[in-house]
Amino acid sequence: MCRWSRSRESPVSAVFQAFLDAFSDAKLDIRTLAAESGLVLVERVDCFTMNDGRKVVLPVTGVFEVKNGKIARFSDYFDLADFEEQSGMKL
């Protein structure tokens, strides 16, 4: 099971943890990786197995801002309707 922690609990972290708890397995297939100073772009396909055995396959583009060697911010871009249709979840 995946775990994500923050120094303090927030509504965002609670939603993110509930999302992770819905899946028994996750694999990320990186297709393209591009980087330049302070910025990393990752084109990937995320493959999730839900706790009930259903599979979710989702193309995603991730954008990471790096400061002092650490991820300072990240954003994932994907088709929400595709995810909701495959998973049965509403985000």
C-alpha cells in the first residue's frame, strides 16, 4: 500500500491518501523524460489495479519543479473523464 505523508494533515492530503488507498498496485511506465535546470517533464502511462481487481490505464504528463535538489512542486495532467470511467471514482 502506498503512503504519503506531510508534516501536517490537510484536506488535500486526506483526499490524496483516499485515492492511494483505493488501489492495491500501481506501476508507472515512463515514455518520455525531459529535463532542464529546475524543470522535469515526464510523459508516462500509469497502470493501477484497484482493490476489487479492476485495472485503470491512464496516460499522464507530470511536471516537476526542482529547487535545491528537491521537488518543490509537481502537477499531473490527465483526462479526468477517462479516469472516472475506468475507476468508477468521482474526483
